Amino acid sequence: MSKNEPKRKLWGGRFSEATHVAVEIFNSSVGFDQRLYRYDILGSQAHAQMLAKVGVLTEDECSSICQGLDQILLDIEAGEFEWSIALEDVHMNIEAKLTEKIGIAGKKLHTGRSRNDQVATDIRLYLRDEIDNLMMQLDRLKNGLLDLAEKEADTIMPGFTHLQVAQPVTFGHHLLAWYEMLKRDGLRMRDCRQRVNRMPLGAAALAGTTYPIDRAYTASLLGFDGLCENSLDAVSDRDFAIEFCSSAAIIMMHLSRFSEELIIWSSAQFNFIELPDRFCTGSSIMPQKKNPDIPELVRGKTGRVNGDLIALLTIMKGQPLAYNKDNQEDKEPLFDAVDTVKMSVSIFADMVPVIMANKKNMKKAALQGFSTATDLADYLVRKGLAFRDAHEVVGQAVRYGVEQNKDLSELSLAELQKFSADIEQDVITVLSLEGSVAARDHIGGTAPSQVRAAIARERAL
């Protein structure tokens, strides 16, 4: 940040005294909105080209403006640009420097626009790029899940409800559940991008402009799919940013649930998986510790993104049309949500493909808790018993197993036949873990063949 010497305000003509120093600091947003500099310059160059096309600027003025902005971009990226809080925001800092560089042509750049439509355009350009970056990271993570699921298509583990052993599933099938969640997350984000990619520029302060602007031409230069078609709405609403934060919060919620499982599974009590050392940390006092810090941090950072969403909703909820200064507060939660979700997805994309499964412990856990009880009930139904009667029979067998400290698969045929004469030798296959998962051989089922087929379908897409 520069020395904050008094500067002539670009809007100062109506005012008779200087801004109070505390107000200047409180009012300034350049400390955080300078991140938009590239998009501010891009939008300004497109605006200048449009003004030249409709005859408001000469070709020489347009060329001077665009070249001056190119030089400012180089200065900023070289760290040689001096930002001033006295100039309030990224827009006025860049415009003032442009005028300093090229003279009166710089003062003509703002013709036919306002900071209101300028900032809305900058944010949409920024968010469009960030959505594209996030989508690439989501694709990396989804591909990593497919690779790991294929590797573990035959690995048997307990499936849980209420964190109690329910039925055996394959680890590959479990991983594909996370894949499906992330696939929907990607679709939500792609859908959000369509609404982000509308151009507000040309709405000016709130009512449009009297200059003969060509908004469609500017939109084509900036790669927008269309225009914000009401000037009041264009400058004042931030629902596109709220929608992004909502989609980001859902992604983080999914990653947080995934994190919770990774944390539990990597504990000594479960020991289902091992995370590579490079994704873990140790303890300063307990030398044996290997802590799953990455999943824990993602679980914790989910609260930040939820907070960013609530912040944006709260900022917008009481605003009348059109633009209000409240909207200066939209950027920090949006930037934080973008940074947090992008980093979280990226580090998961690095970590997930190298998760190591402890197949022996997973299978041992699946043998506990009578996980094939439903299979036995289904077996009895196929023998002609009504399901509710079969349910009662299996419940009695489970109670006996609890008393004898034996799983159903460990009971002898004679023991099982105490509960139903319909049980025969073929029940042995039914009560095996391999038989249980293989029997669920339909789309969406946990059978290894279905896991591999699901992976093939997704890779084809």
C-alpha cells in the first residue's frame, strides 16, 4: 500500500471539504478488490473499443487507452503499481493512473458507464474464470475417485447406517457414492456459470445511458453469453455470487462428510485406510501420532464457506433498488469462498487417488454385526416365506448368534435349521460376504461387476 497522501477525488466536484481520514479508510475497498485488476482492465478495454465503434471515442483515443491499460497491467503484475486508499477502489486507482499516463483520453474512458455496472462486470468476469478453475479441480478429484474405485472394486467392507454395521458393500461402490455427489456438484456449478455469464456493463449507475452504446458488441468482446436485461437489476443484485456460494457450500458439505469418514477410517479403532505421510502431520509431544490434518481442516473450513454464504445473503436481504454501498461487502466473503473451496477440492484431488485400503481389516469388520442378515431374510422369502415372517426368523437367529458370540456365517447348518426348516445347504453361499455383494447385481448395486460398469459409463461420458 502506498503512502496515503491526499488525492483529488474523481467524484469531488460537488464536495466542499476533504473526506475525513477515518471515513477514507473505512470507505476504501482497494485493500481487497485490487484482486479484480485484470478483469477491470479487460472490461475497460472492451468498453473503450465499443465507444470507438459507436463514435464516442476516436480510434486514436481508443488505442491510447488500451495501450495505457496494457502498461498498467504489466506494472501491477511486476509489483510496481502504487495502490492508494485515497482513490477508494481498484477502478479509480486504475483510471487515475491511466489519466496520469495518457492524459485527457484517460478521463474519457468512463463515458457511458458507472462504477456500479463496472464492478458488477468485474465480479462476473472474475467468478466465471474461478468457476472454470474449480471445475477442472472437481474433474481431477472425480477422476481420482474413479481410479481408486476401480482398484478397490472387489474390496469388501461393511456398509453402515447409524454408524452401525448394516450390509456388506465394496469399497469401490462406497467411493462411487462420493463420485455421484461430486458429479452433481459439478452440474450445479456449471448451471451457476450460465447465470454468472451475463453482462451488466451498459446499465451505468442504474438507468442506462444516453450514449449510443452497443452492449451486444461489448458482450461479444468479453465472452458473455448474453446481457443483464434490466439496468436496475444489473447493478444491484448479487444473486449470482450467492448462488456460487451456495453451490460451494454444498461441495464443502460433501467434502466434510467424506473427511469425517477418512478421519474415522484412519483411526486405530477402524484402521480401514491409511493416508500417505505427505498428507498428515505429527504431534509436538506424542511421537507415535499421525494426524489426518487435511480432512480435519477441510471439515473445519466448511464452516467458513457456510459463513460466507450467510454473509452474502444477509448483505442483500434488506437492500432496496438499486445499488447500495452495502455491496462493497460482497467481495470478501465471495473471495474467501472461492479460495477455500478451490484449495479444498484441489488437495483432495491430490490425496484421494493415493489412499491405501487395509482390505484385511475391512473384511474382518464386515464379518461382524450380522451384516448378511438381510440376505438370509431374502433367502427365506425366495423359499416361500412372507417377508415379515422371514424377518422374525432371522431376528431370532441373530439373537442366538449374539448369545453364542457367533456371526450368522459362523453358525452351522444344524443351528440355522433350528429357526426354519426351509434353510438348506445353499445358504452357505448366501451368508458369505462375497455372495452378498455379488447378489446385488443391478445398476446402482454394490456387485463388483456393477461397480466396474458404472466406472466405464462415467469414463465414457
